[in-house]
Amino acid sequence: MRERKKVIMGLLENFKNKEDKMITCSKLYKDIPFAHRQPYHDGHCYFIHGHNWDFQFEFGCEYLDTDGFVIDFGKLKFIKEYIENYDHALRSEEHTSELQSH
């Protein structure tokens, strides 16, 4: 066990951020289609319309973890599941009376 810890500490030393800068990476979820409206807009955006949205998450750390990661993307499945709720959905303002009545 001590030998394993020594190896891990050696690896961490290699992954150490030598310049005291943040090590970053990002995860991009692209082309998530959902509709919305701008209820206070006096133009076309007042009406329900759709877009393909991108969601980008930026992660940062001073040191990589013992696996050499800023973050393990495999542990972000909860984000993907949350974003999938928007796929082909309608995002609306709850206080908009026209939408509340339907």
C-alpha cells in the first residue's frame, strides 16, 4: 500500500502545475433543440420559437487528480441527464398567463 501511495505521489508531482496557473478543460453539449419565447419583447421573439442550444461547462484545478484528470467526464452523467430534459422541450416563464392557462 505504501509503495502504491509513493507511485501516486510521484505521478502527482509530474502533473503539478509548474507555473501556478489553473489547469482547465471543458465539456460541450451541442445542438440541444428547445423552444422558448421572450414574453416582454414587442417583436417576433414574443412568439414561441426554437433554437439549437449549446451548453459548455468549464472546469479548473491547480493539480490534476490521481488519474491525471481535471475532472472525470464519466462522473458528469447527471449533467447530461439534466440537459436531456431540454431536448425538444418548451422553456417558458411560469408567470406568463397565456401559458399558465394551457
